Amino acid sequence: MRCRRLLKHLSDYLDRDLEPAIRRHIDSHMRDCKPCRTFIRTLRKTLGVLKRQPAARPRAELKAALRRRLAGC
């Protein structure tokens, strides 16, 4: 597997939502590719930080405007 192909499957890989054969190919690639290992490790850390952040809450004015627009559909 090449680095570009790994990127195609990255989201599913991180979500552990891949066919076992594809996951094995990616795991094998990462054993030999330090840049990809570093990239995925960094991405996992970033996702962890983002998951720990409080959920964004839209302002009341935005909610009201969205409701008005949706009611007009």
C-alpha cells in the first residue's frame, strides 16, 4: 500500500470500520513508513483533544433564524 492510498481509507481506519484485509495492508504499510505512523499518531491525538472540548452551542438568534427558514420550506 502506498501513502496516498492509505489516506483514502484514513477515516474508516481510525473508526475501525474497514475490511480486515485492508486494515492489515494499512498496518503493514505503517510498520515500514515512519511518516504515516507519525501522521496517524498525531491525528489520533488531535481527535482526542477535539473530543474533550465542550460542544459548541449556537446563539439563540441563530436558532430562531434557522427555525424561521425551515418553517418557510
